[in-house]
Amino acid sequence: MRIPMVDLAGQYRDLKAQLEPAMAATLDAAQYILGPNVQAFEAEAAKYLGVKHAITCANGTDALHLALLAADIGPGDEVITTPFTFIATAEAIAYVGAKAVFVDIDPKTYNIDVAQVAQAVTPKTKALLPVHLFGQPANIQPLLDLAQKHGLKLIEDCAQSFGANVGGRQTGSMGDVGAFSFFPSKNLGCYGDGGMVTTQSDAMAETLRMLRNHGSKVRYYHDIIGYNSRLDELQAVVLRAKLPHIDHYNQQRRRVAHRYNAGLTGLGIQTPHEDGIGLHVYHQYTMLTDRREVIQKALAAQQIASAIYYPVPLHQQKVFADIAAGQSFPITESVAARCLSLPIYPELSDAAIDEICGVIRQALQA
């Protein structure tokens, strides 16, 4: 693809001179699991995010799973979340034996609708799990108020929002626990799978460190049933190299998004919304259009990538038929039918953005 959704190779070239010596030093040291770079990255990430504890793990799905376990969510509990997200959000709820309760989304931000969350709380509700979707922070303060009112845990799905903030407070620092993904295409991504859980709670942090490492605090002594979910040392090297650049990366993503907005005016397209409450860091640039297939076909003809995140909402997935049978969420379904994501990454040039906008404009005005 001439213009891909994300240019990981280009970002690597920019970091190559820094990364390769650090990788070589790690290989020479031959300490690959829970080594010094993992420990250093956890400290650096915690400082950046403004949290007391940052505990890395194997991937973003594990981060959600471990976060729910640390929050003591289990069988018989209900967790309110959004149906418009990647399946990992609800998968993790199922992993702990709890039930995902879906509510509809805001038509502008595509994040969970706070008013509908309030209506969905029952005596079985034990947690709220908002997603900071596409890098737009959820409307977190009303959710925190609701959690406090009902004695609920608030778990932030920050897989797409590293560096996003609300009034200077980073996503992942506001709820009881936050879950991050370092999948390669994320705003802060490694060169494989990686994840992290954040919390201000010493007790939850202690539990999380055991959960990720076979339930062990002392080697070969196991206090709880845990998992093998550890970030490896080489991925930590990559993340340490990238972390100092995250604000610049996010600023460049915002540049790309705003140029798209300007280039797509007057075409009947609903461009992404910034609610003014939180800083949007544009993990994805997702617009709404009634002519999605026309645009995708035109872009593909010019070797320009595009993607649909997400074509099938979670309440319509076969795997959740037992918990969502007969449910309908009109806004989610409308967004899923019309959403289209365009290429976005810090290195995307103004010329490329203008070309993409020109192809779309020509296709819609044909």
C-alpha cells in the first residue's frame, strides 16, 4: 500500500540509531524477563501518567483481564461497558466470569453515553468500564461521580489513549485501575505485544504484580493463582526509546486530524469530534459517511489504505448472543454502518493528507 494506515518502518528509521545499541546491550546482558529495562520503563511510565504504580504485562487484553481481577470482579457481577469497541474489552469481562452490560454511545464522540450508564446500574453492578475510544477521553468525571455514588469500581480501557488527558490528568490515572495496550500500531507501541496496568492503590499493585507472574511474590512461592503475563526486556527497550517522544507523536497526530478536517469540509462527512473536555490524541481518525464503499473503492484504486473500526458491534457478535439477545443500540449500529478510518500516524505528510482528501472529494463529487 502506497499510503498505509500506519508507517511503523518510518518511525523505526527515526529511532534506529538509538534503538540498535540499546537492543544490542540488552542481548549482551541476556536478562530478558522482568529485567532492568522493564523496571525502568514502569517507573518512567508511572511518572509520565501521574500514577503511583505502572505494572507491565504481556498485552492489552491481559491488562484488562488482570485489572478486573485486581478490582475483585468475578462470577455474578455485572460490568457496564460499550458495545462499540474492540472485543477485548468485553472478552476480559467474560474471562473473570462476570457479565458485560452494554449501553449505547454518544453520537459525536462514540464513547459510552453517561446518562445511559446511570440507567443501567443494578444491585449486581460492580464496575464501570469506559473506553477512551480512538484517543478521545471518555466523559470521565460523571462516571467517577456515579461510581462513587454506587460504590463501584471504575476501570479505564486506555488501549487507544496513551497521552490523552482530561484537565491535565492522564487517562489511566483517574479510575481505580487503567489498562493499556502497546500493540505496534498504538500511539505508544512496541515491536510485538505488550500491555500495562496502572493504579494508585498499593494493595492492587501488589496483587497485579503477583497475577502477572504466576501468583508469586517470592520465586517458587505462590500465594494466588496467577498467569504468565510479563512484558519482555526487548519490548521495554523499544517503549523506553519511544516514551520521551509521545507528546510530539500525539501533537503530530492532532496536526494530521485537523488537516483532514479542513480538507473534508463541505462533503457531508461527519469528522471526528473534540468535546473540549479531554485532549484527543487520535489513535484513529474515524469519520462517518453514508458513502463508505464509494470512498473505500476510490482510495484503494490509488493504493491508499482505509479501515472500518468496527463493522460489527459487540452486542451483535455471535459470541455474546447469550447476554445481548434482542438488544438494540441505535447509535452504535448507525455509527458501525457508516464509520471509516483514514491513515493517521505522526510521519504522515501534509501532501499525503491533501492527496487523500482530494481522492475523497473527487469520489463524492463524481
